[in-house]
Amino acid sequence: MSSKAKKKLTLTQQEYQEFAKAREPQRSVVFNCVKAFLVGGSICLLGQLISQFYMTFFDFNERTASNPTVATLIFIAVLMTGFGVYDHLGQWAGAGSAVPVTGFANSIASAAIEHRSEGYVLGVGGNMFKLAGSVIVFGVVAAFVVALVKSIIIQLGGF
Amino acid sequence: MLRGHQSWEFANKPVILSTGVVGGPFEARGPLANDFDILHGDKWLGQDSFEKAEKKLLEQACEKAIEKAGLNKEDIQFFLAGDLMNQIITSSFAARTLGSPYLGLFGACSTSMEGLALGSMIINSMGANYIICGTASHNSSAEKQFRYPTEYGGQKPPTAQWTVTGAGVALLGKEGSGPRVTAATIGRVVDMGISDPFNMGAAMAPAAVDTLQAHFRDFERSPTDYDLIATGDLGKIGYQITKDLLAKHGIQMGDQYVDCGMLIYSEDQPVIAGASGAACSATVTYGHILNRMQRGELNKVLIVATGALLSPLSFQQKESIPCIAHGVVIENIPS
């Protein structure tokens, strides 16, 4: 816990939090990283294989093959979410299954399935981006800032 | 009557005439499966939403309890229930079906014992002949409301717990055969500054400790006076903290101290730190523990149901989690 958050707590509360902390199992960072690396890597490898498949059997080149590849990966992830498998994979793999595009697809599909009972407009439509929305918002903001920095550097006669 | 600072002693000793305990598919795979009256293989219970499934669980538990006691719906004077859903819709909608006069409660996962204590108080003071008190929770509806969508692949930390899908109710009466409610201790809200909703055990443990200490003080009793002391849903981590914290305060909890959240599922079920949810203490107490009392294996038990009084809004606003615990004493009294 940050020292700022700690300041708000009374002495008894601070003492208790240390007492409790000593009895909580810690997340195994190294093991989690290894699992995330393996699963995340496997998803990327699968993506590479799909990409090769499109280049070999269809009229795609390295650049244009990315679109059908991403679509295929999203399709697989959504299917796995629907069958209730992806959340089990996520519990084991952590960031490994959350960071690739499949994790993004899972966050949208799971929210859509969950809120189906509230109808298509307020339920599915309104809640689909409940988790993914912040990724899109901050992704766009970050892209804008990076583009701004790049433009300023070019204007100043840089690279 | 009032005893000490925050406890009640029930001179007329209300009787638990019958109970209704319903569970879902995950509970059916656990070691206490035989203690449920009804187990469902389908987590939807044939309904089209998890919220409706949760309501159905509570309705079935009430029906079962009334049937087992050989009574009719019309005999029930009051229905005391609560749950975890926003505006306690599960209980209110089940009360609509039941048709009895109804008091809605909210004590999060401590609702089971809050209801039993209040119900006993009403019976004790001749306010009713028959009362049903109980609670329900559903894993998927709780996940949906408090955490992430059920199919979302986010990783849960080792302190996370699994919400029980089930409902447990008790039918209380003035006279009859069955275990009797003899005392209750009402808890205070305790907040030790824990704000992680994936660490309920550590958040609720101090509330359990506070109520247990108050109970032992008010009745001048010690843990050895009971055959079994069960906390509601602290899980492995909260259980250990409670035990160590009480030891620090000079109260040694022996082997008779258990946690309902550690009993309901087996080791190989992926529940991480244990079970939680309003139905956790309700199903284990009204099923497993009362069955053991009826078999004569236990004669005097203390159930301390723990609840985390947070809302999805409060933890997003970085508020810490206030917690509460209510204790009720159930005894076999030879007539």
C-alpha cells in the first residue's frame, strides 16, 4: 500500500493490515510471469500460423493477412467465452490471455453475454464495452498524445 | 432480554421446527451435498436470468421448510429475509410469492444470523407463532453485480473467494421439537481499512473477533462452553486471522472452531480461499450443522455470520470495507 493511503488509517488499522498481510498468500510473480509468457506466446504463435495459412492458401501478403488473422483469433476467443472456457484459461494464464487481442474480445463478449437478460439495447448495447471501453478511451488518448509529440518534433525540424 | 452490552437471551427459547436448504451444481459436488434438501444441476434453474434463478432458490427453500414442518403458507406470520442483490430484490420477490407479511433485511453475508436473531426475538416476545427467516445468494449474480462478468477471463488473487449458489431458511416456532435458539449477540460495524474486494476474509475477520469477544464477555462464557463455533464465510485466510487475533487477545479457539466457508467445498474445487456469500453460512448452518445437532453429535453451537457491507459503487470510490458479524447460539435442550 502506498504511504499516502496509509496516512488516512489509524494506528490500529495499520497494525491490523500488517497482521493480516502476514497471513495472506502472496501472488507468485515469477511463476505468473512464466505462465503468462507461455500462454501469451502460444496465442501469438497461433496467430502467426493463421497468418501463414492465409498467405499460403489465399491471396494475402504479410501486411493484408493481419486483418483476417485478427478476425479469426477474435472468433476463436468469443467462441471459447461462449462455451465458458476462456475464464478458466484466464485464471491460470493471467496477463497471458488478457493482453492479446483474444483478451479484448473476451472482455466484450463476456459483458455482452452477461447483460443479455437486460435486453439488447440497455443490456447488451449499453454494457458490452463496460470493461473494454476504458481500453479504447485510453488507447485513443495515448495515440493522440504520441501523434502530437511526433508532429511537434517534425515541425521543429527533427527526424 | 438484554444481556450485557449487545446480547439477547431468549427465555422462551424459540424452536427451529424445520429448515429448507437448496444448492446449485457446484455445491452438489462438495462434501456437504447430502445436507441439502434440493440440489440443482443447472445454475440457471430453468430461468432466463441469474437474478430469477436466485429468487427461485429462496422460494424453494421456503416451500421446503413449510412442507417439512407440516404447515401451510398461511400459517407463517412473518418472513424475514435479505440477500446481496441491489435493493434486496431476491428476498422481496420471493416474499411476493410467499405472500406472508415481510421484513426485508440487509446484512450482506451476515443476514442469515441477523434474520435468525430477529426472528427469535419476535417469537420470544410472543409477536408471532411461526416465522421464516433466511437468505439466498447466487454465484453468477453476485459476480455480475460486485465483480466482473462471469465469463470474463481476469485472474483472481489467492485471497479471492467463491460465492455460494444456494438458499437456506429456518422456520421458527414457539413450541415443538427441534434445536432451540437461546441467545444472540448483535455485532457492531468494524472497519480495519481493508479496501480490496478480493480480500473479504481479512476485511471481515476483525468483525468476527469483535462479536465473539462481545459474546464471551456478555455471557461470561469461553470457547470451551460450545461444541462448535462456526464463523460464516471468512475462508482460509480470514479463519487464520480470526484465530490468531483472538489468541492475541487471550482467547484460545480450539478444534471446535470452524468456518462455514471452508466446509462447503472440497480441497480440489477451484474456490481459491474458500466460500463466501449470504447462502454460505445459511446453507451450512441450516443443513450440515443442524443435521449434526439432530443426530446428537453437537448440543451447543455458536454461529457467527460475517458480512461485508460494501457496494460496487463504494469500492470503486476507494472506500474501505465496513464489516459486521452477528452471533446466534443454538442448543439441543432435552424436554
